Amino acid sequence: MLRLRKPKRDDASIHKLIVEELIPQSNLNWDPDQVREDLPERLKQGVTYVKAERGKFMGFIHAMKHQDCVVIDMLAVHSRYQGTGVGSKLLQKAEQYGKQEKCSHAVLLTDFGNEQAKQFYLRKGYSITGFLPSVICYEMKKELFP
């Protein structure tokens, strides 16, 4: 089931996925304890959807509206469920949120060296629009109303 985040129910699982799936792909140093501390406030901004079935937390996406853009802040899928369509469904839901909010495009950052994520977004219609050396990430963009 794809649903909105329930903080008390989901935040520990979201943190675990960040630590296991996102932080290892990052070129920056992240303190997992600081991430845990900052997470509730960060997730209050925008919307977070989760994919969970039969008590198994499979993945989540967090997106925020900024002017006429939906920013895909984080997308993480447990390695066991990668390649099963979970990430595609989560991304589609975030893009749908952007359309409902009248956003013209979606943007995201993907870490340099995370070829799997970069290829995933390219397959979903995103294009590389730049490179941000300060965070060692590619900026990617997709028009929501082509």
C-alpha cells in the first residue's frame, strides 16, 4: 500500500533506510544520529509517501513544493525491493503531488558515483541539468507538463 507517512509509525523505518541506502551512496559525511534528530523537522516540510505491505517497510519518498517546482528531496527503497517497481510508484506519486500543486517541473539531486540512481532517473524522463561540486551531485530535472 502506498500511503502518506505516519510519523510515529514510519520515522524509525525511514531513518533506517536513510542510513542503509542513502548515506552509503553519498560523497559527504553524514552523522546518523544528527540525521535522526533533524528528520522530523525536515519531513514536516512537504509530503512524504511510504510503501509498506504486510508489515514490511519497502521505501519512501519525500517531496516539497518550491515556487513552481516540486523538489524530490529523498527517495529510498530497501535493497530487497529495488527493481520491483516500488521506486517508480513512489516517484510517480511525488510527481502527481507536484502536478496537483501546479508545479511545472520536478528537480532532484543524485550523488556522483551513484550510477544506479542516475540511470533510474534518466529512464523516468529526467535529464542532467548541472553538477553541484559543493555537494558532489548531479542536478536533474523533468518537465511535468511536456
